[in-house]
Amino acid sequence: MTGYHVIFPIFALSLPLLLIGVIRKLKARFQNRIGAPLYQPLIDVIKFLKKGQVISEHASLALGGASALSCAVCMLLTLSAPWLGVAHSIIPLDIFTFIYLLVFVRLATLLVAIDPNSPFGGFGASREVLLSVLVEPAVMLCLVSLAVAGKSTMMSQLFSFSDSALLHHSGLWLLAGCGLYISSLVELSRMPADDPTTHLELTMTHEAMILENSGPNLAAVQYTAAMKLAVLLGISGQCFLHAIGPLWTAGAVVQVVASCLTVVILAGSIAVIEGTVTKLRWTKLPEFIAYAVGFGLLCLFQAIGGA
């Protein structure tokens, strides 16, 4: 067993919680507060694992099973997707498998929301389904455009700096990165799509779906959300990095370091957005998602024209 096979999984599974800490720390600084330390999300997960659970009398075994299953699938996705420029390659991951795994995680989260028969969980689940219907075309268009230009659907090949098929497509990479970044804000229920710190249950999306979770279930749900944030930001960050021509010929160490810094910068951009922007009205949200779909269509047109 090489050192890479030991270090990479530990680093890839630890960085998502650190990104949550970065977002919270920067938001606190915007509010003239010191804020919790960067490792506070890890402490919170460990604390929840040690606590007991308060389970609704209407809940079934699906509540705990779905949260654990979604966490396991998202962990598999975190180790297999090239969101850090490299991947552990547990499973061969193409763009369609990537999207299907994301959908599976969403479905498991929806089951966690509706199983306790909570009205707030139902509200959040209905909003989540609507947003997913609107935003999935944008994600699909961006990834398919890269596949058309790169003549492959395997993510390890598309996001590899050693494959020169997409070397001279900087515009395509930039458009795909913008589309995926906007889609990520909606997928992650972040501002301006949703306010994750609101106390008004009727306006929540993701947070309304996890109100009935506690103890280990809550730890699994929060860790799943952190891994999903890291993967989505990492994939969009890889698009921005691949638009930089000199980075293709740089060493592997430089590429990995640049990938890590890009993920942290994009996480910091979420903190900036949430510290300066207000939540959009629900009726205005489709217009915001339309920008992501527009970037996806531009990606497709450029990919077909270039091919």
C-alpha cells in the first residue's frame, strides 16, 4: 500500500468539513465577529455522534438508513470524482454515473425529510424537488459539452491535465465553470437560492428537510452536505483551472496545490455572497437558474462548433 492510497482518502474526507469552517469563519468576519475555529464542524460531527437520538413516532427505519446510505454514497463520490485534480478511482466514474450518484444522494435526503411525516420536511422536500428539476439540465449541459469536446465521458480523462484534447478550449472551460458554479449554489441550497442560517422554517429548503434529525443521523446528514459542497465546488474549480493554459504543463504537485486553493477560494466566495447578498424571492429563483442553463447552452454550442 503506497502513501498516496493512505493520505489521499484521509485528506479528501477531511477537507469538506474544513471548507464549512472556512465559510463560517469568513461570514463571521463580515459580521465583525471572531467566529468559531476552522475545525468546529469536525467537533460538531463528533459531538452529534456521541449524542442520543430523538425520533418521531411516525418515523420508520428509513430515517436512519437513508441518512447513512446517502453519507456512504457521497463518500464514494468524494473519493472517486476528480474534484481535487486526482481521484482514488474506487469506481470508474463517467459524467452520467456522477449525475446519477448525486441524484441518489438527493433522493435519500428527500426520504429522510418525508419519512417522519413532518410538515416542514414536506415543504423543504417539495422545494428541493422543484429546484433539482430546474438545475439538473444546466449541470448536464455543461458536463456533456465537455464530453463532446473531449470525445470521452470518463471524468478521469476529461479533468486530466495529461489529456490534450481540451487543452485549447479555454472559453469552453470558463463557461462550464460558471454554469456549474451557479448550479452548485442552487444544489447546495446556498445564497441567493436559500439562506442556510435562517430561523424561519417556512422559507427553508435544505435545513427544513433535516429538522427531524438528531444525534448520529444529524452527523451523517451534515457530513453528507459538506462532502457534496466540496465535490461540486471542486468540479467547477477544475473547470476554471483547466482554462489556464500554463497549468497544463505544470507539475503534478503544483496542480494539486492549485486545486486545493481553488476549492478554498470558491468556498470563501460563498461566504462573501452570503455576507453581502439577500435571498432571492421564490418567484425570482427560476430566473437565477436560467443563467446556469444559459451557460450550459453556450457550452454546448461552442463544443459542437469546435467539434
